[in-house]
Amino acid sequence: MNLENLLSYHHVLLALFASVFTWLVTALGAALVFFFKHPNRKFFNAMLGFAAGIMIAASFWSLLSPAVEMAKLNGIPPWIPAISGFLGGGVFIHFIDRLLPLIHKRVDAITTVDRSSSWQRSFLLVFTLTLHKIPEGLAIGTAFGVLSANPDTGILAGAIALTLGIAIQTFPEGAAISIPLRREGFSRLKAFNFGQLSGLIMPVSALLGVYLVTLVSVALPYALSFAAGAMLFVVIRELIPESHNSEDNQYATVGAMLGIAMMLYLDVALG
């Protein structure tokens, strides 16, 4: 099916399909718990770095760049929605983070805090990583929501590329929930269920993103920039430090470079 045929589908349906796809990839990552209890750290560093590279590139090519172009078409100084939306997205995630007492600790550190019970530590782990999927879902919904005002194959290609990038990122996130829970003593099936359930927030937040951008079309550049800022905040604060927390951080660096290269290919090939 080519992009022209995909444009015949309603943008809400496309956003739903895309976000459900990312949920399934989250479940695939969570399924690693059936095979590993202590996965290879080099592999995870490479995956996290790869995800970081993808999100950095996607934030510009699939969100910020279209936001600037839309602002120009609307007669708005393009730097206003780009900067205000971008910083607003970062501030939003910052305030969410402030609500969680241990949000920026490494996953291993979260699961070894002495003053918390095993269940409390497990809940904190699941809640933390689930909450950080909200900006990713919003980004998908926003990208497809733009189609309501501009049903263009280039916009659709960018939304698909963004979805693929986010889906790749959610793979290690699913494992980052299920495998530590397995170490806490959960059964493999229960740990898997918690890991894949964390991805359910993606379709919900994606539909919210579609609704918000279609509600007020003039807000589209701000919404796209907001999603970019929220995602980059997570990348800088979470993914990059987590992928460089061991001596094998060269794998994360290589992964990040490959992630950016892959998003460049997807953007050019699909666009």
C-alpha cells in the first residue's frame, strides 16, 4: 500500500493504528523476560543509544521542521511557536518528573532502595516508565493530527517515520520494566504483563494528541514543537545518561549515530 492510499484513511484511525503498533513493540521488548533474567548490558546500551539517536532526529525532521513551515504559512514568525512550544514541552515533562520522588534514578537504583518494599519499588518502576510514554504518544497523535489540515504525503511520511522511531525506542523500555520485575521475584508471565501494559498509555495519549491539534488548527505549530520538546527532554535526561552508565558506553554512542542515520534514511526514503 502506497502513501496515497493511506491518505484515504481517517487521520484518527491512522494515529490509532500507529500507536497500537508501538504498544505491540513494547510487548515484544517485555517478552525478553521469557528468555533473559540479566540481559547483556552492551546490547541494552546500544539499544538505548539507538533510541536516543532516533528521537533526536525525529524531533527535528518530523516535528520541529514541519512546525516552522506551518508557522510561515500562517503568517506567524516561525521562531515563536518553535521556541515557545519546544520549551513548553520540556517544562511539562520537568513538572511531571517533580511529582515522582525517584524519577531520575537508574532502573537498578530504583529497584534497590532500602526504604521501599518490593511492591512499592515495582510500582514506582512501572509508573515512571509508563508516564514517560505520554509525550511519545502525544507526538504520534500530533504528527498524524496534522493530516486533518494538510493531507499531504510528505506529512504522512514524516508521521510514519516518527512512529517507527518511537516504536524502536519502546522495545528496550518494555524490557526495562519486565526484566527488573522478574529480578524482584515476579513470575515471568506477570512481569511480562506489567511490561506490555505500560504501552497502553500510547494509544490513549496519541488520541489525545490528535484531538488537541484538530481542535484548534492554529495551534498545530505549537503542538508539534511541544511534542519535540517533551521528547528531547526525556532523551537528554533519561536515555542518554542511562545508556552511558557503564564502561561499555561506546556501544551507546555508535547506536545513537546509527539511530540518527536511520531516521535520515526513513525521512528521505518515505518523503
